[in-house]
Amino acid sequence: MTDLTSAALTLAKQKVLGLEKHERTTERFKQLAQEAADMLSAAGAVSVDEVARLLEGDFDVWVPQAVVVSAPGDHIPWLPNRRKEIDFAYWKRYAEWLTKAWKPSTVEALDETTDQILGLLENPERVGSWKTYGMVYGQVQSGKTASYTGLICKAADAGYQVVVVLTSQHESLRHQTQARLDKEFLGFNSKLSRNPDADSSVIIGVGTLGMKKPTICQPVTTQVSDFTTAQFQGTPVNINEVAVLVVAKKNARILENLKDWLGNFATGDNGEPRIIRHLPLLLIDDEADYASVDTKRPSKGSNQSDPDHDPTAINKAIRGLLELFEKRAYIAYTATPFANIFIPDATDHPEYGEDLFPKSFLVALEPPSNYCGPEVVFGLEDPSAAEIREPLPIIRNVDDHEVWLPDGHKKGQRPGNRLPPSLVEALDAFLLSTAVRRVRARDYDVAGGHNTMLVHVTRWTDVQGEIARQIEDHLQGMSDDWGDYGKVGRELRSRLIDLWRGDISPTREEIVGRDDVSALAGPPVSWENVEQFIPLVLEEAAANVKRINGTAADVLEYQSTTPVTVVAVGGDKLSRGLTLEGLTVSYYLRASKTYDTLLQMGRWFGYRPGYLDVTRLYTTKELVNYYVHITRANRELMDLTAAVSRAQQTPKHVGLRVLDGKGNLQVTAATKMRSSQVMTVSLSATRAETLVMRTDKRAQAENFARLERLVERILPLDPVPAENLNGAGRGFFRQQVPPQAVLDFLDGFNVSPRVLTANPENLIPYIRNQVAKGELLRWTVAVTGGVSANRLPISGLDVPLVKRRTITHSRALDGECELGVLVSPAHEALGLSLGTVTRAFNMTVADFRDSGKVREPKRASGETLRRLRDPGEGLLLVYPIDPVASNIEVPDTAIPVVGFAVVFPHSDRAEKIKYRVNQVFLDGLRKAVDEYAEGEEG
């Protein structure tokens, strides 16, 4: 890029930042590029097209607005009035630091969300006693650390004097957090000095920007020292004179040490409790669902909010720390909020104070558009997409590990002598992925960076050590074989070439061909260039197989600017907060029984700019099944949070409904849900669908028979007019269908026990109640057509069967399969007038703009269509799925597997139904392993 082009780009960027997000279009970028070129014309010619291209590349990522649910209580809004007097020096240099690696739009979004969160806290200058309990949650590996780092910067600028960050119970995670805050908040290395003014050699990160320095905040802990007894006794810092930062593990003794030290600054008169007055505390609880939640059950027969209930040690220590301050703010950060929203909201212990329920506010962070989360990886429904989204072609099934390392193995198990072929292939894929990234870093303007492989197959540290040794031996053997130009060397080269041609290369082509993720694939490279790097990568990988667990001395260090190649073998430490930089290949077999633990183990979710095409996940079908179910539960929780926000309800309403577990899977540890219960919800403006399908002989035959009777009954009725089909495609469509025909179809329909909302036991009473109120008196019914070559075997109909992708069919789920998506996006508009659909589309556009989405929607969302559908009209969508084309194992391939979706309009008179949630499985699954209460090795 020439200096002139760079100058034009800088000018244009400043103008883009002043635009509303929906104004940032390709045409507007070209216009601003032209204006910048005109301004610089005296210095020389500038390529307008090049500036516009670069501008669009910088702003091609959009970040939806955060969803906020709050309970104002005695909160006093303050930030707008104080903003002009706050320098925000910490924040400004952090934002400048982020622009080195982040797109401007993501820095801008972080500025907005941290402003929102800061404004929900109390003014640190507010007189008197006050307390804030909030929670911020977002997807795994989506940028929560950046969020709380930005919040800490702004809070310190505003006057919060004591900042405490609680991390996991592992020192490696605490060290990583301290190192990041040294680099991105303090600006100097706490390990080397606490006085950067006296020694400029310790300046790092944001401190190197040469900006006006903010007021020095002193670190009480360092990269090498938590708040130990020695630290407690030798800390000379006076919090009355200087702001302080503490980064501490969630360890009861360490937290007691911290409380004792802070207690030196407490005062009390006339028998009043000794507290720290006037100095506001900001306590950030990272991974807040881990260790912080009180898992002790109240005494038998006592109230769930028993004020005399003795909490667990860490929960008690955190609450005691908060009670030490007159002015305090507690903010929980987590990717898995299930445990936190089930904390009793009324507990107030006479000694330890209130429990940690986020009573003040809850903020849900939607990730940027370039985030590859579970919904993208597994190909689940995208509400904003015009077409059905496919899963990413990066998942590889593992079903050959039992001989090597059986599921459910015990401590001391010795793995088989030979690595399973799937792990050998995963290691090969890691070598090729790393080599590809090295070529791209050398030959293209693509950032290289570190490369990590995750191997997570056991909780036992001794087994992890043996596996690490086997991998080291295997990689060293490969390195030796590569130098052999005889038969052994030829066989190794042939194996890698086959993987290159059969997997690496075609997968890139598939990802490049998709509009939603094509920008995340790197440029093409040749085998000849990749081959050049394999010897070096093999050597590095063999020398860097790390054992990452509670007893191993190995640590993951990514401080060097030279790319590091690491194979990380471990357990719990790999699943909680530890960053695996440049994670390309994951080999993951270990099953957990809780939503939160499984999601936290999903380190492969996140950002893969320029190398998504060489990312791989090797895992079992069972774990994919679980992740799909958890992802849907998480999405439902996010949607529910948005609904609670729109209704202006409070955080305690968010925990009312969470999609229940399946099989041995729980939402979270049973002890964390002791206060949950069965709740009632409304089906108004919802879509209930059978994403889990029964495939046993009886269900398949009976459900198809119900479809035949439905078609026979409504065949004489009027077809839906062509102008009201709204692009629905082929199928059998009828309008003015009486509700009894729909009720008869649903009554007795065989559904999976895992189908909750779409269970006829829920749907039939709701429909009958609404009919009695004069609603849902007429129905549009569609037997939808698809793209299969096979036809619906019902006389008189020429409807091609539907093809759908199954994602959870396996031996573990005989008689069932689960679909990624059932409803085609166009079908929710069936039966509506063109004017109604146009209004719904305009509403969708407005909703997109309000939420901060830059790209325009391609069609009206289902939500807006349901809001506008007449309360008197329901919609039944029936999907006859071709079992052969969809790869569904069924007893009779001659008849389809039948699924359905019921679309309900908005109703102000909606009856509520019981939603069978937490308490159901709490009663049935108490015997499940409580991983948090009992702890884990590894």
C-alpha cells in the first residue's frame, strides 16, 4: 500500500465512523473513497477502487448490539452527565492498541458495549452505600476478556479505586490473565517492576504507544505471584493513595488473605462493622459459573433462600470480600450462564451478605459476524439467512478409539500401544495446517502466528502423561521417517499427499464457495510449497508436546513473536479460560454431562481469519449430538433474554425457561439448580417444530398415516392463491382449514421425548383454548415439497420429498435422528398477502438496524411475520422427508419420515402452557456426576 493510498484510507475511515451502521454500504464506501482521493489530488493520483476495497475490508465485520436486561432499583444514571469530565486515558490507549489487530467496527462496538456496562454500574463518586450485581455473557472464545479489559479501563478512568479480577483455580490461567492485563491495561510488566517511571525497560503493550499516561494503577499481584501469605505480608501499597489491580485465583485461602489485607484499610465507629468507606470496588468474576456458585443445598426442609444457609468456601469468600466495601460492584463474566441464572435471587446471609445472583443487570453479548461459533460450525438455523445453512465441512467423526482408550476408563488406565488411525490423521492434519499457514505468511499478506493442536481425551493426569509420551514418540518417528527416502519415507509422503488431496484442498474449495465464511479462508497454496515446511513443522511439534494439567510443570507460552507450534495434551485447564492461540486441530473425546462444561471445552469456537479452511474438529457423533442440543439451548436463552429485555422485565425472569437436557446431559450441575422449577410460558408468536424425529417402525408408519388422513380431509378445500404463496416452492397448500383437522393430525402424533414445545401435549390444549377465545379458527396447511427425486406416495399428489441434513443420528440414539434445520425460510410467509410480507420485511430491516447489523436481511424474519399474522389464523407446515436422500436409517425406505412445524400468530389473549424444564431432570438425574461440587483431577 502506498503512502498516498494509506492517507486516503485514513481520511475515509474517519468519515465512515461518523455514519450510522446501516449507511455503511458499498456505494457509500466508493463515494467516501472518491472524496478522499479528491482531497489528496494535489499530492498525486489515488486509486479510488483500491481505497474503496480496503475500506470495505475494514468494515466488513458487523457486531450486533448487546441485549440488556436490568432492574434499576435505586440505580442513579450518571455516565452521560460525567462523560465530559472523564479523560478516559486508559480506554483511549487500549482502543488504539486494539486497532492494530481489530477491524474498526469491532473496536467501535466494544466501545459501545463497555459504555453500556459502565453506565449500569454506579457512579464511583456517588455518596453513601451502594451495590451492583451484574452479569455479562457471550459465546465461548468470542471476546469476553476484551470486554472486561475495556470495562476495567473505563472504570479506572471514572474513579473505581480497587479492581479485583478473579480467575479460575489454576495458576496458569491466573498468570495468563495477569499477563494480558499487564499488556493491555497497566502497560508494564508487573513481573519485573511496579514502577514503570523508574525503569522504561518494563514498558509493554499499551504502554509503548507514547500517549499521555493515565494515573498509575499499581498491581498488587504479578505474573509470578498470586496474593499469597508472603504477598499479604509484604504489600506496601496504600489503596487510599493509589488505585490497585489484583488478579487472584478462586482459592478460599488466597481470597481470605486478600480480605485480611484490605481489612487494614477498613474503619468502623461505635460498634459498627468495619468497612472500607469512600473507595469503590469493581470485582470482575471471570468464568463466574465455575467455583463461584454456591453448590451446597440448604438444610432439609428449609427455604431455598434460607438466610442461615452456610455457603461453599469460595462463594463465602467472594461475598465476604464484597461486604467489606461500602461501595461495590460485582460483575460476573461467563460463556455459560446457566448456573448463575439459577442462583436464588433472595438469599441474604446475616454475615456473608447477598448471594451472587445478577439482580441489577444482565448483558448478553452477540458475537461479531466473523465469529465461528457452534451455530456456524454445526449449521444450525440462521434467522437472518434466506437459505438453509449447512454445517462447516471441518468435523471429522471418531469411532475407532475404544480399543486404544475406552470411554469411561479409570485412573491408571494404560492406553493401547498404537494410536488410533483417527488421532494419526488428526496429527497429520495439524502438520499440514501449520505448513499451509507458514506458506501463506511467507508468500501472501496473511498473518502467520502460533499454531496449536488440542488433544483432550481423558480427565486423568497420569493417562494424559502417557498419551503425551505416545504422541511425542509418534511425531519423532514421523520426523525420522521424513528423512528416509526409502520405502518408509515414501509411505509417509504418500499418506500426507492423500490427506492433502482428499481433505485439505477440497475443504478449502468448499468453504471458499460459501458466501457466509468465504472471507475466512486463506489463499490457495501448492503441495510443493507446503512440503517445504513439513520437516521444520515436524521438528517443532515433536519438541513441543505439552502436558497441561494441574500437576504438570509445562506451561503454554505465546510471548515470542516467532510462531510456536504446540500439541497441548490435557484436561480441565484446557477447558476453562486458557487461550490456545492459533488453534487449528482439536481431537476431543471426553464427554461431560453438563451444558456449561461442554461449551467451555469447545476451544475450537472463535476467530480463524485466513485459516478457517485448515481448521479441523475430530470428535464423536455423540459429542456432536450434545453440542447441537446445547447450542439450541444457548440460542433459546439468548432469544429469551432479548424477549425479557423487550418486555422491560428484570434479570430474575431470564432463568424461567432453559431448554432441558437429553439423555445423560444436564443444563448444569444439579446442585447449581436447587432453586429452579417448572414454569409456564406462552406459545404466542412462536414456532414449534419437530427437530428431533422418531424413526422407529411404529412411529414412521403411524405418522405417515396421519399425513395421509390430513391430505384426504383437506383435499377438497381451496388452494392457497398463487399471490399468497410468497415463493414457497412446490407442495400441497390449502387455506381455510378448520382447526379440528389440525388437532386430529397432532393428536397422537409420535414425537421424541426430547421434543418440548412441539409436543402435542402442549400444542393441543393451547390451540383449543385459543379457539374458545375466537382465535386460530382457520388454518393454512402446507405439505411442503423439496428437491428429492422421490415423490410423496399419496395418490393424486405430485410432491417431491424434502431432503434435510441429519446431524445426530447414531447408534446411541436408535429410533431417533435430529435435523439441523426443518423449516425453510420462505415457508413462514405462506398464506399472507404481499402487503403483509412487505410490512414484515420493512420491520425486519428496522430490527436489523436497531440491533447494529450492517448487512440488510434478504427476507422478512419469522418473528416479524408471526407478529403480523392474524390471530385468527394458524399455520401448519408438514415436511415429508426422504429418508434415503437424507441418510436416515428407517425400517421402511418407501415412506417418508414426517416432521411438522406449527406457527402461531401473536396473541394478546394467549393461554400459557407448562414448559417442562429444570425440575424435571433435577428429580430424575440427581445421580449424575456433580463435576463442580466434587471437583476433577486434571
